Amino acid sequence: MKWTISQLQKHRSKDFPIDEIVNVNVDDLKKMDQTIRNVSPMHITGRADIASTRVTFHIRIKGYLVLPCSRTLVDVNYPIDVETTETFLLKGYDYETDEEVHQVQGDVIDLMPILHEILVLEVPIQVFSDDDQSSEEGAPQSGKDWEVIQEQDKKDKIDPRLAGLAKLLDQDDPSSNS
């Protein structure tokens, strides 16, 4: 995901499509966020608009991150599907806009640091595994005098202190038989 400015300038009046599978270094991501356990190869698609003073990349990033489940610490494949627009200025700081722009360092435009930032920003605060059967690998789901319960189980369970009241409500009301 590196191009020299001269390579890009050759495509100034032409379409510059991007369609690459990129292997992201997981160690670089772990330096930014230690909860990331692994990363799949990312599929980068899009295009670049090349002008004399700037290059704008319109890209879509698809893949997944492996993150720990917040409840059980089991690995969870968290899907990534992000669209972004990144602008690189080729000359000076005279470009004024509300959007964030990047200054080109040297003669090479490298999208990998921006890709790393985008992936780290996509990490959610909590991730939960959909597979309850994988709890053998992660944190225990029960112990002495406790267990993890689902919200549906809690709704279906009747408080024993109110069981007598529930029996009264289940009885047929004589006035309702008409």
C-alpha cells in the first residue's frame, strides 16, 4: 500500500482503481491496542483521485479482528467493514478544509499507518461471543452458589416470595366467566 508520487502522477487523468489483499502486521496493532489478538488479511477496494496538489483515496476495508469476549475471554471474530476517504497533500499546507488531511513525508504515500489507525478505531468497548458452548475455553459460567444467567431465564423465573400471588392470578375470576 505504498506508492511514489511519480507513480501516482502517471495516473492523473486516468482511473486509479485499488483492489488489494493486505496482510496487516498484528504486532503493530498490538502496540496501539493490546486487546487485539489477531487480524485477518484485509481486502482493500476503492479508487484514488489524483490532482497536482493532492491525492484522495476513497477506500473500503473488509476483514475481521480477533478480540477477546468481554464475558468469557474466548476469541471472537469481529467483522470490519469500513469506508473512508483519506486526502494526502503533495505540496505545502495551503489546502483549507474541515476534513482531516495528511502531509506526504518524502516522495512516498504509505496507507499502512492510516489503515492501522482505522482498525484500532473500529475496536468496540465490549465484544460478546454468540457461541455459549465455547465457555469451556473461557471464564467459568458457574461456581459455588452462583451462575451466569441469561436475561430470558431471569424473565421466565418466578420469585418464590411471589409464588402465592402468581397462583391467585392463575385462578379463574368468577366475574370473567360470561
